Amino acid sequence: MRALAITGVALTALAAICSFAPAAQMHHKPPSHPAIVELFTSQGCSSCPPADDLMAQLSRERRDVIVLSLPVDIWDYNGWKDTLAKPEFTLRQKHYAQSRGDHQVYTPQVVIDGQWHGVGSDRAQVLSLVDDAAASRAAQDAPFTLREQNGMVVVELGDSAADLGRGAGVWLMRVIKSRVISVGRGENKGREITYTNVVRSIVRMGHWTGAAARFEMPLPEARADEADGYVVIVQKSWGDALGPILASGKGGQL
């Protein structure tokens, strides 16, 4: 695991090897919306490839999970510049840490449903977090439908009984289903790494206050940035603070 501690502008790096634990046999009740597993990963992190492999496995095995890979640039100084990283993904990871109040930023790090984090290469921990979060997802769920109609991506949200506070953002993430990268330098020199559901950009569709609402985006806009498809999330947010994800869905070739 590669870690950064946020203290003003000072960043302290730590490195450790993450172990795997066998997955327990579980019975999965289909959730009202899939769990969102965001993996913050880097081509410059030697601990990350096992997590990248795990995301590919989860994407194949779990219909109740949507995996998203968000490459970050925090290790670009270490001999290799990540070819998929975006500064906004690094900022998103830091905003999560600040919103939780623990200030823990590391790679590979997963964030589940915008609330819980863990080591992205630890299969047992990731699955435990997904299953433990199911009750919270059900309690905070938003009435949500996602479809394509007349050349548009259409999101419809019904009236919510939950307290949304300052409301929730409706976000569309443009996603490439799979991308293989050959790393030329740095800690992963000579390795070929496969990334699953790689986010290329995040755009806002609108703001939901809890009343029934409809949001639309033209399909060509949703499929920009060479995306194979898209993921839509409804997430509580205020300023830079990121709260729980209330609803999710995917479209295109994902």
C-alpha cells in the first residue's frame, strides 16, 4: 500500500505490501442500486496491480457492484508519469479523506458508496465493506431510473423521504471499459497492467433537492472522451465535501 498523509501542503509517502485473504461464501440480495467501488490507483505504485486485477474480477463476478478505476497522479514524480491519471481524480480522493475527517490518502485505496475506504487489493476487506454497506444503501436509497431515450441519457428521480440536507449532485462519469498499459519506467517497469472501467471525465448533470426531477444529457456528450459507456451517480455533496452515494446506474457497453 502506498500512502499519503495530508498535512497542509506536505505529503508523507509510505509503502507496504498488501496481503490477500480468501473470499467468504456469501449470499447476495440484489440491492436497490449497485454499490459503487472507486479504486484510486497509479501506474507508479508497485502495490497497485493486485488491486487492478481485483477490480477486473469484481466487475465479472458481482452484478451488485459497479467498479470504477480513477488513476491519480500522486506518484508521477517517482520515475513514471501515469498516462491515465487526471488531477481531478487526485483531488476527489483528497476531498473524500477530508470529508471523512481521517485524512487517509493512499494507493491502492477503494472508497465504497462515497463513505467507507479500505485497501484496494484486499479482497476480503473490499467484499466485507460492500456487504456491510448494503443496509446503509437501502436506508438512503433514492427512487432512481436511468435510460436512453430519443438520443438522450435520461435520469429520473422520485420524491425522497430521506433528509438530503443541502441536496445531491447528479454526476455522469465517462468510462472506458478496459485499457492495457505497458509501463516503461518506475516501480512497475516492464509490467503490462489492465485497468477496468477507467473514468476519463466527470460531468455534472444537475442538482437534486429531493423532489421529483428529470435530468438529461445528449448521448454523444455522455460518450465523449472515447468512452465505451457511462456511470451515473447521485451523491450528497456541499462545496468540496463528498457524502454518501444515494443511487447509481450504468449505460453503454459497460
